[in-house]
Amino acid sequence: MRTSPVLLLLALAGCTQHFTPLQNRIVVGKKPYVVFVADGEGGQGDLFAIDAFGGNAYPFTYSLADESHPALDPTGVLLAFIRSPNDTDRASRKVWIMDLLNGRETDLPLDRGVVPEAVAWSRDGGAIDVATSAGTWQLSPPPAAPAPRRLSGPDSLAADSALAVLVGDPPFARVGPCQVGSDALCAFTGDAPPAPVDSPAHHPFRWGGDSLAYFVGERLVVRPVGPGRPREVQIERAPEHPREATWFGGLTAPSPVR
């Protein structure tokens, strides 16, 4: 008995997997990888992903909008970021969540007039901390309602720590530009003078508890906090002006220094 071509096509369609943003490229939520921003069409920010040990950089947003400030949740599946029509329209910025397993996007509105400037996940992944033009706020990720609330007291301090680039486990220093507008990075520890990290360097981000990562031009460098030498993550097909990155260490994070 011959199978009808129509029935065969329907059967094949039923077996087809849904497309995911990083399908056959990154093992989302299992292996270590990095998401970062670089120039896309028209010079606007697009989101790219790369294996934590190097390789091709894969774009997974292709809009004319500007995406920035990505932050992976502790599971490595949900990505929070900021999106606006273009990189000069600050007033229209919104916080978005993308599920990297199915590509579903959800915008999380703040109160009217509150402009997001950076995002980070709480330690348990149950909330999104947002630095804004009106202090620090917190949002709930899907499937819950966003329920935006402005933080104060201990809650605000905890969110500020999540939004900062802290190094060590437990953290003992914050890393950032040595001064406003500087192209050098320094570590800040209490009342001690800033300790140089690297120069020129920009956009530091956390790489587990024992390392720090940052860009030197268009190169991605990982530097251990303690003894050890820095290493470079080789980016193939590197896009222009990589910046603003976030790291997921995998289900069992390997040592970042070989």
C-alpha cells in the first residue's frame, strides 16, 4: 500500500522541531557560552553568542532596533536585555526577556518615565534587577506579571551588587573604568587606591568566581583573579565593536584557565 504524498508531508511536518535562536550552534543551558553585543545592520546593537572556548560568533537578533546590556539567568536559558528603536532613543528603552530554547520574547514594562540603563539577575534567578534613571528597580520574569517595584534599603544594596562587576568568591573587589571615560580598567577595594587591571580595555564582566573577562579592542580576554596568565577567547568571524557581554558557566563550569 502506497503512502499518500500529502500524508507523508503532514507526518514529516509533525516531526519537525521548532527553530530556536541558537539551534545547532550553542548548547543552551548545558555548555559554557557567552552572549555579547556588537554592531549589526546600520550600526545598531545586535546580540551574538559564542562558545566560551572560542569559535564562530553567531548573531541571533536581526532587527533594526538597538539591543544592549544582555544578562543570562543562572540556568543559561533566559536572557534579559534592553531594546530601543535606535541607540539614540533612550526614552523608548524597554527591558525584554528572550527564552533561548524557543525564541519567545516578552517585554517587561517599567513605570511610565522610568528608563532602564542596565539589567542583572538576582542570585536565585527569581527576579531581574534594573538600574534606571529613577533608582534601582526590580521586575519579575515570565510567566509571572512584571510587577515593577522600586527598591530601597537592603534590597537596593543587593541589587546594586548584582549589577556591579564583582570579582572573587566571596567578592572582594569591583572592576570598572579607572575613571569616567577612561579606556583602562581598575579594581576597587574599599578605601584602597584603584589597582590597575588592564589598559586599554573595556566592558568587563564576571567569568565565574575566579576570573574576570573584558574586551581589548575586538579581542575577548579572560584573566584569573589569582595566579595564572590571561588567555584570549578566539572569536571567528568577529563582528565590529564587540561589547557588553554575559557568561554562562555550564551545568558543571570548567576552569576558565587551561
